[in-house]
Amino acid sequence: MTKLELLANLIYPNLRETLDDLEKKYPKRNLDEQAMVTRFAPSPTGFLHTGSLFASLISWRLAKQTNGVFFCRLEDTDTKREIAGTGDLVLNELSIFGINPDESFIAGGAYGPYRQSERKELYDTIIKELIIRGRAYPCFCSHDTLNQMREYQESIKVNPGYYGEYATCRKLSVDEMIEKIKNGESFVMRFKSMGHHDNKITIHDEIRGTLELTQNDQDIVIMKGDGLPTYHFAHLVDDHFMRTTHITRGEEWMPSLPIHIELFEAMDWVKPYYAHLPVIMKLEDGRKRKLSKRKDPEAAVSFFLEAGYPIEGIMEYLMTIANSNFEEWRLNNLTANIYDFNLSFDKMTLDGALFDLEKVQSISKERLGAMSSDEIGQKALAWAIKYQPDFAKAINQDFYYFKAILSIERGGEKPRKDYTRYSDIFPIIDFMYDEYFDKALNVELPFNPIFTKEQKIIVLEKFLSNPALDLDEESWFNNLKQLGNEIGFAPNAKEYKKNKEAFLGHIGDFAEIIRISISGRKNTPNFYHVLRILGLERIKNRIIKTVKTF
């Protein structure tokens, strides 16, 4: 047995599996050659970031398009930053947006466990192998020693870090390492780099093409003092044994790429393809910056869920920033499912995409406008149950009544688009519910002050003499103009302006008095349809209540 094997066995004496065992346990997936195996790997440290939703959307679609596999593993080795329950929350929020992994830390799968905290023996097995290969070693340097080294490096203006002549513990003999471990000295495990910062490596990125990056020379920590792996090392082990083919991640990870490449090469493993996505940006004071958890409410997907943005609108917006040719495709396929469009790496932008909330709202308005009354009704109810109980209570009084309200000018070539979010609906239609109409009577109604109490009563009595709700909309409006004309209202504003002394007002004034008396507001959805849904009995009761406030 070599000295390196003695060292490896001293540090990891009771491992149940070897590298060969793991290769057999997690074989190459039985998929077509073009199939992609992609992943989303959140940390349980908080809410689902909009940028993470964007990245997971791309990974998920690439797997689905190629009949591959999309899995989700939880990177929970940073115990100091972990927030209990957020891992499950992130997966739940992904599901709300329609992204459901084929394998995950909840659903399981053949390549698990999918929680890094449950994969310790895999990491230990590979570090043991790296020790035997002479590519990993224990480091006994204290935090104070490392801080002093960094301060010295900064003072002489050399690259900071643990490398080359500054990698103190890599100079120890194997016998010295064994002695220190037997003496109970605490240590971390480091990767032994063979690179040098004056050298360059050439790497292909699926989005950015050929990259020339500085070679890694850092002896990075791969196993912390608590026995858990660092991100860089866990990425190596997990993506190899989960057989990830394509790693899509934010461009902020590009500086780590030389480290990851060297780790794969040290193990003689096939490297996955890397695609570094543009970071979603925000414009502030004329400058671009990364969308911030601290500064920007829209950085959390919960912002959109709570506000009631339709899932369809959010995902379509993200597709527009995922591929530059999506919008042209959409114009030619207005009613198609957005996932009929296939994402491609060569149409992904190299620059950070500016987050455009106005565009999100515009797309959301289109999506809500295209829904049937039943679809938007069901989705609005589901949203209201969670976020606006008063609204849900009103809907549940009579869902068919609610659906009839939503049907106003819905459908056809030019459907009415009143709503951007589910939260917009109730403020626009709450007057259709008697309890909310009654509340409106507690404040002064917005009647035009030029009309006296007596004139308003005359208008309302005239309207009730023949409301004509059984007529089609054009005939009803002609009847309304006739009623107004009979008591001195001009048939249009133009004629009224020509000879104001001859009229009480114009037909718009006449209709406004009726509208306010029945709804409590100047503006409503199509008033003809509002009246037909309310029905004559309710209309009469409301007018009686309104007249009492004059």
C-alpha cells in the first residue's frame, strides 16, 4: 500500500463503496444521443428569485424539447445560511409556474439522493480517490494564518489565495500529514491544482462560443471542516453521477469555469456542456445593475403571485428574453402554446436583459384578455382564495353571476382588456355586488353638479319608464337617446355645444346620471351588459337607494 493510500484510508477508513461501485450504481442514462439532462440546483436560503425562475425555465424546456430529463437537487451544504423549509417552498413555487422536475429532492429518482446533505459518502469516496491520485490533500492552516497570508499578498501586490509557494500544506510530506491527523489537528481538504495564473485555457460555451480564460491555480477547499463539500466540488460529483449533460447557469459563474474544468479533468470524467445565461438587469440612474433581492420587489416571484399576475404572462415574458426570435414567432402564432416554440442557445443574448415590468403587464393583459370567462373566473377565484378573501367570498356567492360579469365584451376579434392582474378585477367590478354598491352610497356620488336633484329624478324616472333591456345593444342605445331627447337632452355632444341653451345636456350626461345611480361610479364595463346582468329588479332597488341620498 502506498503512502497516499495510507493517508486516504486514515481520513476515510470505512467507506462502503468505491469509485467503480458508484459508476455502476449511477450508469449513463438510457436516453437518445441528442437528449439533454439538465438541472436546477437551488440553495435553501430564501425565496425563488426571478432570475432563478428564468434559468430553470430554460433548463426545463431544453430537457423537454429533446426528450431528456430535468431534475432538481437541493444544495444544502451551507448550513449557516440555510432557512428551514425554503427548499420545499422553491420547488412549490416552480410548480405554480408549471415547471415540474422529472426527479427531485421531493419526488426522488434513480440518481439520488437529491439533497447534498445526504450525499456525503459519495463526496468522501471521490476525495479519497483524489488523495490516492495525488490531487487532494489535508490543509491544517488556521483562519488567522490564512488572513495573515492574504494581508501579506496584498501588501506585495500579488494574486491573493492559496496556491503555489503560498500553499503551505501541499509542501508537507505524507508522513507529516499523517502525523498531524493522528495528533488530532483539525483540517479541511484542498484540491491540488496543476494550473498557473499566467496560462490560458480555451473553453467552449454553448451561448458565448469560444472563451479564453485564465487557468485555475488555486488549491481550493473541497471539503470543509464540518465534513461537508464546497459548491465547486459538490458540483463535480453531483453532475457526474447524476449524468448532467448541459449546465445552464448565470454568467456570474463564468469565473468558476476553469476550476470546474480542472476538477473534471483530474477525475478523467467527461465534462458537461456549459451555457452561461445573461443576468436579468435593472436600469437605475441610467446604469444597468443586477436585479436585486434587497432593492427590487420584482426580484422575488412571490411579488407576481401576490399581485395576481397570470402565470401565462410571466412565462411568456421570460420566453421573450430567453430567445431573440420568440416575439416574431409569437406574432405569427398568436393563439399557440408558448412551448410550441423551441428554445435554442444560438438565439440567446450575450448581454444582460433589462427587466421590463411594463412589458410584463402588457403581455399579461393580452393573456387575460384571451381567456374564456370560465378560465379567468376559475383562476381569479383560486388567486382570491389565497390573497383576497373578500373577493373570494363575493365570487362564491354565485360563480355563474361572476362569470357573467367577466363575459362582458370577452371573445371576438377585439376583446375588452380591462385587467392586467387578477387583483385588478374586483376594484373594477365590485359595484356589481350589492354590499359594495351600498358602501359607495356612504360617500358623495360623483354626479355633475350642474344637475339639480329634481332633474336627476326626472332622468331616472324616464329611464325606468322604458329600460328596454330585452333589446339588442344598438337598439337599446337608440332607445336611450330617444328617452333623453324626450326630456331635453341633445342626441350628441356636438349638437349640444352648438346650442347649449336649448338642451339640459347631451346624451352622455343623461347616461352618466343613470350609470352613477346604478353603479356608484362614472366608469364601468359596458353599461348595457352591466344592466342586463344586474336585472330590472336590482336596478330599481339601486335607483331607489340612490335617490334617498339626493
